[in-house]
Amino acid sequence: MKNPLIVSLLFCLSLFSSTVFSQSNDSVRTQDEAVHAYLPIAGDMGASIVLDGLINNIKLGSKSSPFGNNLLFGRYYYENDKAFRLGFGLDLQNTSRNQADSVGMNLVEQDSSFNNYSISISFGLEKHLNSSSRLDPYIAADIALAFIGKNVTEIERREHSAAGISRMERKITEDGGLGFALIGSLGFNYFLAQNFSIGSELGIGFDVIRRGGTTTDNTVNTPINGTASADYMVRKDKTTKVNIGVKPSASIHLSYFF
């Protein structure tokens, strides 16, 4: 027969260890819940806007790429302390102009247009460090790309006279470019309310952007009477810019996660 004293002692030890282990788990769970009471957790995503200007001239804007394009910028938390960063920007420019003037007895009309586009994409990873319930410092690394479309300028000039209409049509096409950047950043968010924060970020990196290449200039002249003539020119013009430094400058941004 087992000693009742030993059995009682073992039972007390088992009960004590179970209680301590439960309290330890509860403590860890309570600490984790306290840390993430305001902060995003795995599965959350959010967007950021930039707060710019002085006190009497505050305005909201978007985050900028290293190439100067405005970005729609967001984060996705795949773990409580790790997030994907994604930025996307699209700029389309289409400018047209119509003019009419009289030269003596003739009417001169000129239509012109300019078209251009650029696309910016950035992708990065974010690691959060020793976050409190509200203050959330982090480090991040990003890769950014820029695709610059061709510049296309078209001009049509028409001169109306009693004898008829003469025309001049000109088209200038300039090659676009490509940009690439690597950026490392240090920043923080301070959560004013659950999932809503104000923060700042400062990065340093390397970027290179190439613009231009071949430019074609094609002009067709059509007189009132006679045969049309064409003038076609080709030239090379390419620039490469390399920059290493702090970019962009630190700015205040507002973020909301859901």
C-alpha cells in the first residue's frame, strides 16, 4: 500500500505546478493582448497618407516614390510583427491645344497634342521592433521600379486661302525610360486609437534612372497644288542619373488598418 503522505505530497505538487503554468500562460496572453490592443495583427491591412505643410497651411497628400511619383501606399501584416509594403502610382498626361489666327486674308489653324505616361511600383518588407501598446518602431527595406512611357507630340497646321487648304503635319516621338531603387528605412507609428496611427519614416538608398534614347521627328507638308513632301530626322539623346542619399525626407503620415 502506498504511503498516504507521499500520495498527498505528489498531489499538492501537481496542483501547484498546474496553477503556476496556468498563471504563466495567462500572463503571456495578457501581455500579448496588451501589446496588440491598438496595433494591427496578422491578417490586417491598411493605407497611409502624408500630412504636409505648416500649421496654417496643412494639407494631405500621398507618399512619393524615389522618382517623384505619387503612390497609393499600403501594408499587409502576415505576422503580428511583420508586414508587406506595396506602393503603386500611375501618371497619365494628355494635353491638347487648338489655335486659330488670321494672317492677311488667310485663316491659320493649329492643333497640337502631347501624350506621356509613367508607372511606379514599390514592394518591401517591414519588421516591427519591441512595440509597446501604442508606440510601434520598425525597420523596412523596399525595391522600387519606374516605367516611363514615350513622349509623343503631334502638330497639325492648316492654312485656309481662296485657293484651298495647305497642311503641315509633324510628329515627334521620344523614347521613355526606366528607374530602379533600393531603400532602407527606419520609422515609427504611434497609435492614437485602435488601428489608427500617426508616424514618420526616414530612408536612405540608391536609385538610378535612365531617360531618352532615340528621338524621331517626321514632318509632312501638303501644298494646295502639287505633291506632298516628307522630312524625316532621327537623333540620339539619353541621360542616366545615379543618386545615393536620404530619400525621401522625413514626413508625417497617418495610417489606418482594418
